Amino acid sequence: MKVLIVGSGGREHAIAMAVAKSPKVDKIYCAPGNAGIAAQAECVPITAMEFDKLADFAQEQAIDLTIIGMDDPLVGGIVDVFEARGLRVFGPRKNAAILEGSKAFSKELMKKYNIPTAGYETFDDADAALAYLETVKLPIVLKADGLALGKGVLICNTLEEAKEGVKEIMQDKKFGTAGNRMVVEEFMTGREVSVLSYVDGKTIKIMSSAQDHKRAKDGDQGLNTGGMGTFSPSPFYTKEVDEFCKKHIYQATVDAMAAEGREFKGIIFFGLMLTEDGPKVLEYNARFGDPEAQVVLPRMKNDIVEVMEACIDGKLDTIDLQFEDNAAVCVVLASDGYPVSYKKGYPITGFEKFEGRDDRFCYHAGTAFNDKGEIVTNGGRVLGITATGADLKEARANAYAATEWISFENKYMRHDIGKAIDEA
């Protein structure tokens, strides 16, 4: 069968490598792809938001399955466009992708269906938000309502910081139209855990847990980024936590969406906070996390195409989802200066050391070919270096050793990804 993957980052590269292992697949396309994905797929020069062009391509090439990797096209309704053409596509429709597309919607859903989350208020008027801040307990969390590349969340320790945050989000529109509405949320403390799941509208199958590192610098300092590294499984995601979440969060979310007439088929990413009062939902995403996909997918035993088709057909209950009894750690190699400003176009060397290995992976996030045919840096997050191991400590050591194989000018990374493992 022929598969089309929509997206251009490390997540899509991880998906492409998983799809390439399926015996069902003999041709992979990726739109628009990147220099690394080109090793597994034929890259097509159509951007993720050109829905009609993508659907035209899928029809012309007789694509059997399209996988949507990114949040923007899902929230924009690409699945609806494909389904209207009679094309098979994996991902939630527009009315279900709102679970990620609007934080206000997801908070109201959780409140209505008693799904544990932080207390909150929603505002579409900056003055009203500023007045409310005078009454709250600090620290406080401000969230732009819409999509903001994982960066529209501000943790404010003082009233002055909170007021400046309202100005950034709602008045200066630092995150664009995502800041037209804003959620003000109570600050929760505890361990963060990411849990990915497959959903077919009624059945949910949980993948292995993971933990992301959002801040740019060691020690969780610096600005929020799209993710500087991750590990899987999380030692803090215990059997007790799993049982609580299965009872009060996972199925409850799927059922809530169905009850609202928003049947969800695709991936639900649960961002959890393990508080003293039990697990609570920080956020939902409507697709694979990036870089969570880079540590979860290499550990999955199943044929990803088989699982995705079961989701589309409402037959996920027939799938026995299994993961290797090992661990994986991903360290992001970024361009120094990310997420603010950085230079592109530096040649990258060392890829050959990953060839033919099934325990070390180099996922391309921001790469391109230059006019000499060299692979060069083309983004803030450049590569995700992932390694597996018998346990998390071994995987972490393997991943950091593999980061030394890659060289490019301006290379930057955190040196404490997975350090929390030592405290488990």
C-alpha cells in the first residue's frame, strides 16, 4: 500500500521510520518532509496547510492511507477535507481536534465531565483578566487559548509578571490569534508525565509513558521550547497512577467527546501532573507529541499501520498493543539561540554512524539540503538523538554518547535530559 505522511519535523520522521517497518507498505510519501525523512519517503513540495493540494495528490497517486502528524492542519480541518473526497486518513476531524485547538474548550469539557484538572477561569477581555489577577493566589499559569507551537504557556510568580503576561498574550499578541482568549489556571506542583494513546471513537489503548523537558536550558531554566528531550517510560508513572487515570481520565475523555457529538479518532496525548491530590490533566494534544513520539514509537512492537487502520475502522478493541520491556531517551540537538533567534544553513556531519542500527536513531526535525546536496541546519530544533537501553540509565548514557557522533556549527543541547531518573 501507499502511505502519505503530512508534516516536516522529528515526529513525522519517527512516524515515517515506524511506517517503513510495516510489511503492508511499499511506498511512502511525505509532504513536505525534510532531509532526514527523504531516506524513508519521497518528499513532496506541498505544505501541511494546503489541504486541497494534498487531497489532490492523494487522489492522483492512489494513496491508501494519509497520516496527519501536525496540530495546525488537524485543527484546521484537513481530515474533513480528505474524508469528503473518500480518502482514508488518520487523525481527528476538526470538531474533535478542538480538544487541542482550544484550551478553553478542553477545560470546560473537563469541568463538565468531572475529569481532574486545575481550577481555572477563561477571559476574552484583557481588562477583566487583569482585574481577576488581583484576587488570585500566586504563582499562576496563563495559557493562550489556541495553538502556539507549545510556547503559549506562561508561569508567573509575581503579580507584575502576570500582568506583563496578559499584555504579551492578549494585547501584544505575541502568539498571534491564539491569544484572543486566555485561560488563567491555578499553578499545580508535582511530576509531569506524558501519556500517548490510540483512540477509535469509543475504545482507547494507552501507549508507554514518557516525560518531556520543555525549558531551553539545564536545570529547567530558560524559555519554554517545543521540547529539548524526553525519556520513556516514566518511573513516576506507577501502577497506581495508571489505574487512577484509566478510571477517571482516559476513557472519561473519550466518552465525553462522544457525548458532545465530537467522536475522536486518532491520537490523544495526555499531559498529566502528578499532584499530592492525585493525577490531573495539564493539557490535551490531538496528535503524537514531539519529541515524545521519538522515544515511544521505537519501543512499540505493533505494526503502526495496522493500529491506525483499526482506529479508522472502529476496531481498536481487536488490537493487543505491546511495547518492548526497555527504555529510550531522546536528546534534542538545537541551534544555539533557540527559541529566540538562531542561524541556519550549517552543514551537518556524522549521520553514517547511525546507519544499520536498531538501538540508535537520528530523527531530523529542522534539516534541509543545500545547493551542494549537503544536509544543513534549517530550524531551531535540528535533530533528535534517540537511543534505547535495558533501562533508563543505560538509554540515557547511550543517547548522550550518540550526540557526540553529530557535528555542526552552533550545536546546542541540554545535558540533563532524564536526570530525574536518578531521583526515581
